[in-house]
Amino acid sequence: MNTNYHIPVLLKQSVDALVLNPDGVYVDATFGGGGHSAEILSRLSSKGKLFAFDQDKDAQQNSLKDDRFELIEANFRFLKRFLKFFKITEVDGILADFGVSSHQFDIPERGFSTRFDAQLDMRMNQNDKLSAYELVNTYEEQDLTSLFRTYGELKMAPKLARAIISERLNKPIETTSELNSVLEPLLPKTKVFKFLAQIYQAIRIEVNQEMKALEEFLLQTQDLVKPSGRLSFITYHSLEDRLVKRYIRDGNFTGQVEKDFYGNKLAPFKKVGQLIIPDKSEIIDNSRARSAKLRIAEKL
């Protein structure tokens, strides 16, 4: 486990809820520094198996040496495709921590953070074509407005989009500091960092197609998880948490419960327990845990 890369959040609670069968097959859909994977492996017998996914080449350097472990270098949206390659058609549980790894925020050249002057990038998979630079300098005003409003939940989205369009008429916006200097005059002086974080979140989500990938991933879980198998999902912002909550409750993302002819609910999972959040001691040790929410579900 590489805690310099990422400190695992809600580690014990998420794995306690997940591993009910020590001989089972499990998936860590967001490997990162390997903290959750290492904990899952510690609960498995010699017959157990763990498959982990991560598209970030930096994360792949943290791979664990264990015969029961397989790291798949891919986005979790391709969950079923890659598990099928290993002849896995059903699993006992899936864990996912949807947060961006501390490493990605702390390495300046990745361009994820407002704290460093770096090239605009934000790609989790650095082989992808769309970077933050391409987005900021090529998206139309209406598209920028839409993503700031939808993914950043920002009422000032039109002003932000117009400012970017105006600036790039003179020259491309190449770095995080250049983007900050364009947008900071539009932000409340007492909440500059908060609003910049929301702006960067919106750009990052679009660059990495995070919401679309999350929906694709969630829909695959109902075909993979065995009856009585578990989902253990950690979210960090309202957009992804809303998708996870609705999927567990309704089996879809519309917020509408689907029922069969007899009025029976068609959702493939049921909620287990209540929402779990980090306690004060964990937040003191790891400030990035403060917005984490753990939701647990069981396959019907």
C-alpha cells in the first residue's frame, strides 16, 4: 500500500461491508495507492481472488505482489469486458472509491490542482486526447457554460465561459495560473479557492467523462454481482453521490422507481445500513476525507 500516493478513506468500514465470503471473487474498481486492495486481500483465503482496475499509469506502479491479485490497466467503465477476458462472469462484491487520488492533486504537472502553476492537463489516463488545455481553448461558449453549470453547479457559469472565450482570443490559456488569473476577478474574494475548486472539478469531470463512465460502470454491477453480494461505494461530491444513491435505490438514474406488472420494485440492489461518513479523527489525519460518503448495497 502506497500511502504517499493516496491515503485510503473509510478503509475498515468499506471492506467490513464488502468481504463476506473469504473464498470469493472481489473487485476494487479504483486501485489508486492500493490501500483498499491490500485490506481486501488481508480478508481473503488462499482461494479468494481480487481484480483491481486503474487507468492511471502512476497508480499502476503500486501493483501488489500476491498470487490472488490481478491489476487491470483500464477504466472501470470496461468492467465486464476485462473480467470476461479472465473468465469471470460473477463476483461476490465490488468496491469503488470515486475520489481523485492525493497523488494526482499533489503532482503539479498533472494540472489537477489550483495550488500549482502547471500545464492544463487533468487527464487520469494520459493517453486520452482531450486534456484540460484542449477543453479550455476549443469548447464553444455554450458548452463551457453548460459544463460549469452542470458539473461545477455554478450560477455564474455564463460569466466564466465568456471570460475564457474573451481571453483566448488574444492567446491560448496554457497553464493553471493563467486560467486562475482569468477567472479570479469574477469570484467572491472570500471564497476564491472554493469556487476555483468547483471550476476545476467541472473541467476534470468533462475531460475524463467521469459521470458517463460512472453510469456505465454502475449499470454493469447488476449483471456481475451474485445474489447477496455487496457494493461498497465511496463518493465525494453531490453529482456522483446522487447517481450512486439513485442507482442503489431505484436501479436507474432518473429518480423514478420502476415496478413490474404486480407493483413490485425492480431495483436489483437494496440499501444496507445507513450512510457512513468519516469520524473526526480520520478527518484530522486526512483532510481530504471530510466530504466522503460510504453507501453499501446488497444484490437481491
